[in-house]
Amino acid sequence: MRSNQEICDQAAGAAAFHDDPQNLIRAMVDLLKRERPYYNWVGVYLLRDGMLELGPYLGKPTPHTRIPLHQGICGAAASSGKTIIIDDVNQDSRYLACSLETRSEIVAPILWQGRVLGEIDIDSDAAAAFSAADKELLEAIAALIAPKLV
Ligand code: SME
């Protein structure tokens, strides 16, 4: 398995290459899905007019293409501006289900100068799949996406 550093180096290359934010996000989603087999669903939501709107993703289609800030783990991460890790989604009343197989979730906000522009959302079919290393990886990827969104 490639290290976070190797993935970030590749992501930095993609950030230098792609000017169009949608293409860059698509490249980041591809990279994460490919490099971390336990990332069963990988997507990016962008914040527009107080609503989280689903952008590029890989995995099963989700009914949650628009999420208000007061709903879901996604809404909680965007409202707080902090990464949220949920070890068991079935124990969290905020959770909005996308697939019955999903057991754990991580959501990392995409921040620019303290402002939330969107977030990276990952679901895993394994319980408690996400650690501090995943948080670091996703926050680093989010930091590469953010400047392209402003
Ligand atoms: N589980 C998320 C909704 C998005 S789907 O997982 C893709 C949530 O609780 O906000």
C-alpha cells in the first residue's frame, strides 16, 4: 500500500496539471479510490448557497445529492469545519444512509482561509476503517483542492 506521502506527491502533480476544478476533483477521487481499497465510496460535495451539492464520486449512486448543513455527517462536518470520523454509522443518529453495506465514514472539510468550500466524503464497508492517517491524508488532499475553488 502506498504511503500518504506518495499519494500526496501524486495529488500535488494533479493539482499542478489541472486548472479546471471539476477535473482536479475527479482526479483526486480516482486517486483515493484506487490507492485505498477500503474506501468503498469516495465523493466530493461542494457548498453552494448553504447546500452541499454532490460533485464527482466513485461508488454506488447515492440519493443524497444535495444535503442541507443541518443534516447528516456531511452537514455536521461542513457546519463545524472539522473532520469527522464515525466508526459505526448505525450508532449515529445523524447518519444519512447511502448503501446498506456502509459501516464507517470519514468526512474532511475543504477549507480556504477558515471558510468551508466543500468536503471529501468517504464510506467504508468495514467497521472503524478510518484512523488519524486517513484524516491526515484527506486533509492534505482537501488543501490541494481548496485553492482551485476560489
Ligand atoms: N452518509 C452521509 C451522506 C452521504 S452518502 O454517504 C454518500 C451523511 O450522513 O451525511
